[in-house]
Amino acid sequence: MKKIFELKNNTKGQSLVEFALILPVLMLIILGIVEFGWLLNGQITLTNAAREGARTAVVCDAATAYNKALTAVQKYEGVGGLTNVKIKPEDFSYSGGIATVKVTAEKKTLTGFFNGTILPQNGIVALKASAQMRIE
């Protein structure tokens, strides 16, 4: 009977069991923070690309504005993991004293842990950004 009471008061493995129970939740939170930060970095980079395209477009004439903006935006290909960075002709406007540039890109997820649940199955997220500037 004495041995049973000794085992009841023995708590040597308690912290290990508690850690094993909380570890999956902790890893899920950490991976979520990392993935969100990775995609937010891509969105910020794409916003900078749109701003650079608009800035390049407003300092040149209307005939070459689209091509120069496209060249400026495509320099961001590969920066921060962005792929397929482009401006569609219908997403570019150079009229009314304002140049508008809408940029699209794709970014592959970093961890791949949330693919198929929160993020697309293939792990590639489509990002969009736009910028407007007054024509000089």
C-alpha cells in the first residue's frame, strides 16, 4: 500500500506530458506567424514595385509610359520570392493627369504547412497591388 501512495505523489514525468500536449498548438501558432510574415513581405515588395512603376510612368511621355513602367516593375521579379510579376495593359492607365499601375504577382508559401487548408493547394498565392501618381 505504501508503494501506491509513493507512485501517486511522483510527478517526474508530468512536465514532459504537458509539453507534449501543448507542442502541436505552439508549432501551429509559430508556423502561422512565419507564413503570415513571409506573405506580408511579398505584399509590401509588390506595393513597392507598383509605386516604382507609377513613378517611372509619370516622368516620361504617354507613348512609352507603359513599356517603361513594365520594365521597372519586372525588376522586382525574384525579389522577396515574387514570381510572374506583370502589368496587364488593361491594368495600366495614363489619363486624366494620373497614372495608375496595377501589378500582379505570385509567391510560393514558405512552410507549405497550411496548403490545402487556409492557403491554395499548390502553395502559390496570388498577390495584387496598385499605385497612382500625378503626371508631371
